[in-house]
Amino acid sequence: MVSEKPNSPLAGRPPVFAICCWALALMAFSQLLVAGLALATKFEESREVRTVIKEVPKLVAVRVPAAVAEQSRSSPVVSHPPLEPPVASLPPPTPVTVPQVGDPRSERMVREARQARVAGDMGLAIVKLEEALSQSPDDPSVHYELGLVHEQMGVFDTAASHFEKVFQMGVSGAGSLYALAAGKLRDGFEQPDAMLGKLSLNRVRIFKDTKNEAGERVVLTIPVQKAPGQEIDVAEIAVSVTFFNRTSKGEIVQLEDKSWVTEQWVTLPFDWVGDEESLRMTYAIPPQDGQTEHLFGGRSYYGQVVSLLYKGEILDVQAWPRDLAAKLPRSPAAASGDPLLPEFQDSLPPGFDPNLPLLPPLPIK
């Protein structure tokens, strides 16, 4: 056995190297032990049987109410194709109208001639239209009105020549008059007295508004009736009413101031329900001051003569009182048959406002 010498440098010191080796060995052993335990645990887990719970959706039938089901069948969902980009649309076509008379003087002559034709004064209408024709020889309105006047006068050859000129102008020149002229040439001309017995006056109803504070006022309801199935040109119908007053001296005088009379068709446009349309005419006599009444006498409503015209020809006349019939000329055709006596009313017509006789009643909300 060899013993360290007392003078050796390692003498009296602990074995540091041996301790370090033992520590390293212990750490290695512990790591091996941990790795072994991990492998053993993983192996045991791989041998376990796992149960996986998975939720599967279940279809549940729901009963739909009958009303909802019916609505679904009546309003099916329709798949629409994808929307295309907007395209600029064309403007709506311009309606065809009667062209305006180019010359203002000719336009006034045509308007006055039309008024004279409806009133039955064919001579005045011809004079007005001849003057308009000299100013505007190629105007369609002038030629068409000349055709209407000659048609009512029975000069059918001259009427056809004027309608032919309008027809030759076409739609571009004559507007809506082209179709009217074509209809005249196609269908021929109807005699004015052909409407006798097919268009007439029904019983005129008279209401005297005694409660009016602005003077005496009388409201007439004039029914115009036509035979069933008859085609009527509404523009050719005219109702003329001539009022008469009684003065305080007992004289019966014809009304001259047309501003005292206002009129309105009760229903527009005409639909001829029941083959009848009614014209409402209001006649108001303004109050007079004492001096005027002393000089000219007082005035009060006496009666009227109602005449129905078609294409300028008188078809029917009603006069009240009946002696007024002798004060106006009437056609022989209108004299046939027993005259109808008017019906006097004690209440205003339905929907009639005494303060606004020409305005329709406002709906009550």
C-alpha cells in the first residue's frame, strides 16, 4: 500500500472529481427512468378502447297550417335571371292631336264658324270659313269644318271634296283629323234628321231656390236620352235654353244677358248609363237697386224654352209655360207628339251646392 506523502498538493482536500462523476451518473439515471415511465404510459394509453360520441342531426316533421300552405302554393318562388344593366328606354309616343291653325285670324274664324254651325246658322258659318280659307288655303281644320257645314246643308259633293283634301294631307299634316276624314269618306254621310226618334229630351225638372240671398235663382235639370244601341257623336249634341222674365209691368221679355246663366253636364265623360245624360243649368237674376227697378221695372223668372240640337238640326223642344213655344221658331219635326210638362222640385238635386253650383261635391272623409 502506498500512502500519500504528507507534502502532496492533494493531501487534506475532498474528492471533488469523484463527487462530480457520481452526480452526472445520477442525473443520467433519472432521465432514463423518466423516459421509461413515459414510454410505458403511452403504451398503456394505446391499449385503451375509446368511445367517441358524435351528434347526428335528426329531421323533425312540422305540420304547416292550411292557410300558409295555400299561400305558398299561390305564390311560388320564381327564380329570376340575373339583372342586366339598365338600357335607356325610348320616350312614349306622342298622341295624335288636331294641329293648330297657323294664322291667328283664321283660327278665330274657324272657332266662330263652329259656334255658328252648332247654333244652326249655316250662312254665317260659310262666311267665316270662306274668309279663313282665303287666309289659310291649306289648313286641315278649315277644310274639315267646311266639310261638316256642307254635310249638314246636304251638299254632299262639296263636303266630300273638303274631306278628301284633309285625307290627302295624311297624319303628318292633318293629325287626328285624318282619321275623322277617312271615316267620313268610308262610311258616307248621315242625314241630320236620321236621329229623329233616337235622340230626345226627357222631362225637364225645375227647382226654384227661394232661399238664395243673392237674388232669384232657378236650377234646371235637363235629361237627354237616346235610343239603345245608337252611336252618338257627343261633339254634335247641343242644348239651347232661352229664358224669359216677367217685368213688374206684366211684360214677358227674353233674357239678353248670358252671364246670368251657367251650365254643366252632371257626369263627364258621357257613359250613357240608362241611355241618358243630364245637363244642369243655373239661372240667377241679380237684385236690382231701387232706381233701376223704378225706371225699367222689376224682373222675375217666368219660364224657358229648351231645344235639343244634333248637327245643327232641332230634334226636340220643351217650353214652359207652353205659350213660350210660339216665341221661338221650331222645326216641324219637333212639333210631333204630346209635349212633356216640366216637373217642379221642392228640393235641390243630390250633391248640389247652392253656393258652388258648377263644382262637384267634395267627398266626406
